[in-house]
Amino acid sequence: MKKIALVNDLSGFGKCSLTAAISVVSVMGIHAVPLPTAVLSAQTGFPSFYCDDYTDRMDFIIDEWKNMNVHFDGIHSGYLAGPNQIQKVLHLLDAFQKNDTIYLADPVLGDDGRHFKVFTQALLDGMKQLCTRAQITTPNLTELCLLTETDYKALTAFSNESDYLAHIETVAHKLLRTMPANACVLVTGIIRHCGRETFMGNMAVTADHSFYHETPYIPKSFSGTGDLFSAIVCASLVNGLSVEDAAKKAAYFLKPAIEDAVAEQIESNHGVDFEKYLGRLIVPNIK
């Protein structure tokens, strides 16, 4: 059975991070192998939570895996709390990243033009370093701007213009030039206005190709949807799908779960009830 190493925290409430990733990777027929960065009572968006940091224990797990002489078909890293955890991921990559290993780096840094509380210049520099090792990275628009030192407000000022996507593609190429050959930047959560309608889409950019896929915009965000999206993309690539089909598969899976959460007025921190839609990940490629 194929295996993906999942580097993220384990949160009891929030339906995010490892809880989300293990679920979707497993149902897609891949052995999900977690490397926890921390164990939390609930994700950090809640007013109160307990956190047991695992940074100083990550190397012990990695070294035991080395002793087992295991091979990973994929490696997926998500939220990392600081530069020390970046170093642990680099240790993992040095030990297990082979020519046939797909490494997806989800550079969790911010959203909606603002960086998260844990953001530091050292964390940003570390995320840039991880991107130099990644076959694919999945920044949202804020993270793309942070990674490329692009002015977010200046870029999104074009959101009503017909060439908005061309501007985003240009910025994506700046990040792509720092990544390995044949890498891909998959920009998520792009909000595009078209007359009275608003859409949210994802754009994949490689050195010689790009595509954009969008769905009607739902004006509410939920914990874990980004983790679900990037984990599905990673598992899809390990299973041999193209980036385009992987992104469409993830969007097809998430759309009804998000619509349900809005209709049922679920509080954002609790995430979406994705479990009942896991069967959607078993269907053939989404066109």
C-alpha cells in the first residue's frame, strides 16, 4: 500500500490538520502515517485550548522510521508553529524524500491579507526553504504574496479586472522559479468578481502551463477546509492524477460540505461535516 507522511498538529475539535488529512488520505486507499507537531484539545481559533508541543519529539519518530527502512510515496506538511518545526520537516525530507516521492508543502502563514498570530520573519524564511524542496505548494493568495514579497492590496486591486488572473499567474511564476524543475504552484481561494456574480477558484501554474477552476463563492470560511483540500490533492497526485484533476476532485468533495455548514449555521471554528461526503473521493476523476 502507498504511504504518505502527514506532518501537522492533532486537534480534538476543529476538524482540521491531522484529523482531516488522515480521513481523506485513508479513504483514498493510501496509508496515512502521521508525524504530529503538537496535540491540542481544539484548534487555535477557539477562545481557549490546551496544547502539548511535540517539536522536541519529532526527531525521535523520524529516526525510528529510518530504522524501519520505510519508503514514503508522498510527504505532506501543513501548519507549522515556528522555525524549529521547519527544521524537523527538513530532517524528514533529508531522510525520506526520493526522486519518486511527491512532497506537498502547504505554507500556512495567513489569509485575507493578514498573517496569522504565529507569523515571524523566521517562519516565512523557513516556509520559503520548504518550497524549494516541494513538487507542489498550495498557498492561498495572502501566502503567495508573503512568499514572493508581493503587495497583497496592490494585487487584489485588480480583482474586478479581466486580467486579474494573469496578474496572479505572474506572481505564481515568481515563486515557481525558486522550486524544483517540473514543480507546480497551486494558488487556492482566489476570489474573482464578474459583474454581479462572485466566484472562488484555484489556479495551478507550472513552467509551461496553467489552469483555473472556480465555483460560486460562499462568503464564509470554516476550519479545516484548506487542510482537506491540500491532503486530497497530495493523495490524488500519489494515486497518479494530474494536478488539474486533483484540484477538481478536492473542490467536488468540499463544495456540498461547505454548503451544508452554511445552511446549518455551523460555527466556523468547528469546521464542516465532511464525513458524510467521503464517498465522493472514491468516484472516478471529476471533469
